[in-house]
Amino acid sequence: MKTIKNILIGVNLIGLLLIFNFSVKSKETILEEGEFVLLALAPIDPRSLMQGDYMDLRYAITDTIAMNKSSKRGFCIVRLYEDHTAQFVRLQENRTPLNNGEILIEYTSSNRGFNIGSPSYFFQEGMAEKFDSAFFGGLKIDAEGNSVLIGLYNREKKLINPK
């Protein structure tokens, strides 16, 4: 009986490690191969802008999604300018159709709002003032619409370096 219990624990641990490694590998792939996109940040309640060692993020494009809401899950289609900033084109429920020059970003919605990209940016304690000038969230987005936040950028589209 104890042997079966130990085997089940071992199998579960191996399964958990495989899932974790797959998740890490998929994020690394997005970072290496994903399209670089700058999404404008929208103002949020200043009391919740800086909370300890992280910043709550809200992307301006989510206001457009809210006005065009079609479902709880779907894809926000954007067109990129040469400077990597994105312009909203439309919402759709599937990955296709996708026209030339368009990129899809997966979104979800809940009672708390729309999630497109990371909702928070974590930084070293005591560095909050450096991020006051954040105007864009820089994301890498893969062909499936998955995104990874890679940093915050100022109005001049320069990466804000916390050091």
C-alpha cells in the first residue's frame, strides 16, 4: 500500500515538473521568436499605480475591447506601425482570418476587466520613481496570440532601465 502511494506521489511530481518545464519553454520561445509590440498604457487610479514593488498595468487598447466586447475570450487584432506601436483593428473569436500586417493578441474578460498581456510589472523595491514615466508596455507576441511582457518604455519608446 505504501509503495503504491509513493509511486503515485512520484508520478504526480514528474507530471508537475513536465508541465512547469513546458510552460517555461513556451515563454522562452515567445521571447526568442515573438513579434515586438508596444501597447500604450492607460491611466489608472494613482492610489493603485504603485503598490510596493510592482505596478498595476492597464493597456489603453482594453478600452476599445470593452466598447467592442463580443465574448469572454477571443483575439484582439492589431496592426503595427514602423515604430512597433499597435493600432486596434477588430475583435474576433478565432485565430483566423488574419490579413497581411496584422497580429493577434489573445484576450480574456472577467468581472475585473480585460486581460491582454501582463496585468502587473514587478521591479526591485525602491525603484518606483524610475517607472513614473512608463507610457508603453513592451510585449513579445507569438503567432498564436500569446504574449509576454518584456519591459516598460517611456514616451520616446526607450526601455526604462531600473539600474
